[in-house]
Amino acid sequence: MANVSVTNLARHERVPRFPYAAVTAKVLPGWDISLVFVPSARARTLNERLRRKTYVPNVLSYALGEKNGEIFICLAQARKQASSYEMTERVFVLYLFIHGLLHLKGETHGGTMERSERRLLAHFVKSRGRARTHVPTHRHRH
């Protein structure tokens, strides 16, 4: 099974509960993931330092070793963008987590990644009995 440690640095934001370890085990079996929820300022700083981009990303992911990775999710951006993806904020956070995992797996934006996102999101949202799982095919900034 995968191991996921969750840290919330976005103090005033509530972190949605999901079976993050089960999602990780399905996408990246045997990996250890550090999932960090960050405020907008921290997300922007990380994006500038690590990617030389100046906008606030919704998700960032980085491999730290052969089977170790870190995913940062900006809850404020997730809240702002969820409706444009036709998802609830809660489901959109899961989508961003899946998106980050797929990047760690080596997938890049495109049809294959979008199909994987839809399949995984449908599986994990359905298994919890919630919400729409439509994933638009438009590009997004993260």
C-alpha cells in the first residue's frame, strides 16, 4: 500500500477527506507521497522558485526520489476554479491530487492523461457516492 502524509499549511481552509492512500496505491503503488495544502502566497512562491512561473498554481508535483513525491495543492485556487471544471470544490481537490499523481507517474497533458483522470475520478467519487465527474478537455494552468 502507498503511504500519504497530509499537511495543511492553509490554516483557514478546510481540507477535504478522501482515501488519498488508496488513490495513490492505484496510480503509484508502493510510493510515499507528501500532500501539502498551501495558501496562495506559498503556492506562488513555490511556482516562482521551482518553475520560474509567476502565477498561483492550483497544483504542483515533484518527485523526491525513486518512489517518493510531493504534491502541493492551493485550496484557494481550487475554490476559484472548481466551477469552471463543472465540479464541486471537494471533488476538484481530488481531481488535482490525481492530476499531480499522474504527473509523478510521467504522464503529460493530453488525451491519455485526461482519460486517466476521468477514469480515476469516476472510480473514487462513485465509490464515495458523490457528485459529477466531468473533466473538461481544455488546458489549465497549474
